[in-house]
Amino acid sequence: MSERKPYKTDVSDEQWMLVEPVITAWKAAHPSVSGHQGRYAMREIVNALLYQGRTGCQWELLPHDFPPPGAVKYYFYTWRDDGIDQTIHDLLRWQVREMARRKADPSLVVLDTQSVHAAAGVPAESTGRDAAKKVPGRKRGLAVDVLGLVIAVVVAAASAHENAVGIALLDKVAADTDTVEKALVDQGFKNAVVAHGEKVGIEVEVVERNPAQTGFVPQAKRWVVERAYGILMLHRRLVRDYEHLPRSSESRVYWAMTAVILRRLTSATVPTWRTA
């Protein structure tokens, strides 16, 4: 890595040791036809992606001491298509769960959705309007474990019904793990999600709100998914949906959570904007 003044979003040596083996293995599996090893350090590519995720800057506004935007963009899309973003995230998530003396994959997940505005230029065919929340844009669905770690993410048009997102989340959870037995959802999810859960072997429980409660009241166990959304909002690239493809939006979630997990694994200080 070239000598430069570090950014708060840069991975430390200890954090890079957790990520580097996956990327090295990926590079070994994708050798250049000409035998070229690549002009840019992979650590700097990762640093640029984490910087962009946290600050929300456009590709062309990445600082000049990072690799060129075209190179960073190439690896972002390539790793997205090859699933490297999720592979890195999932391997780190398993380590966090192991530190908490839990099995690699959970038996219980919590599902919820969040609608966010889409930026100008995002294709209209992949966006819509959430009629309930009055939000035009995209709907982000998460399945998290009891630690608030992401197990699955789905991004769709905001006009998509909660059932459609819930069903897609259950399919992803069932495909990626064989340990999940139960999912908790709020009252926005209907019988279709419960029925689909039976098909994939996951019991879906609708957690009903106490009618006597008013205002925002965290629900037992379900509050962890709300906290996860709050953490993601610290990453400015996720405050709006800037991505042309929903799959790119999902990748941004994985990279944001990877940054969070790396700090947990290395007991690093969380960057804050309050001192800026």
C-alpha cells in the first residue's frame, strides 16, 4: 500500500488479515491471461469501497490517493457478480458468532423492511412507491440474527408488498443456511409469508403490537433488526438508494456490515462524524 495519510475508514493491518485470504483466493482463481498481477493493491480497493460506503461520495469524487474510480468500480461490480462481497461478510459474521459462543448460523432470524428514497438517475423500472410509508424508491429487506448480524438482504421496488420481500428473504435464508427454524415478523407481513415459511421449513411468527402502547415501543427480540437499520444509516451511501441495480444495493449492505463486523472483531473505535 502506498504511503498516504490514512482515512478513518481504512482497514487496519489486523482487519486486512481477516479479509485478504478471500481476495487472494479469488485472484488465484481468476488469473490474468497475460499473467499480469494487477496494477493496484487490493487493500486500497477495499479501502476505497469502505470510504465510499461511509461517506456516500460519487465514483468520480473518490479521493485521488485511491486507485482510479474505474478500477474501484470494476472490482465492486466483479466481486458483486462473483459473490465475493457476501463471502467476505459471511465468513466474518461466523467469527463474530463464534466469539459470542454461538453456532456459525442461527436458529432464529428477524425479518423487516425499510423503504428509502431513490436518487435521480436510478432506473424507474426498478423503483416504485411505498403506499403505506409514502416513500418513492426502493424497499430494503433484512433477515438478522439475535445479535443483529445480517443473514440475508433483499432489495426491491418500494411498491413491492411486504409479502413479496418476506418470501424472497425466507428463500435466501433457506438457501444459505440449514439451521434456521423460526422467523419473527411484524404485522406488515401477512399469511402468505407464514405459508411460505412452512414450505421452506421455517416457522414464521407474527409479533403483534400491544394495542395499549402508543408511539415507538421496541418489541422484544424484534428490536435487533431496527438497530441494524439504524447502523446502516450511518453509512451515507445507504441513506438513499444510488445504485442502478438492486443487486448493487444489496452489495452495499454487505460491505457496510463488513466494516461494522471488522471493528467488532478487532475492538476498533467506531468512526464518528460528530468531530468533523
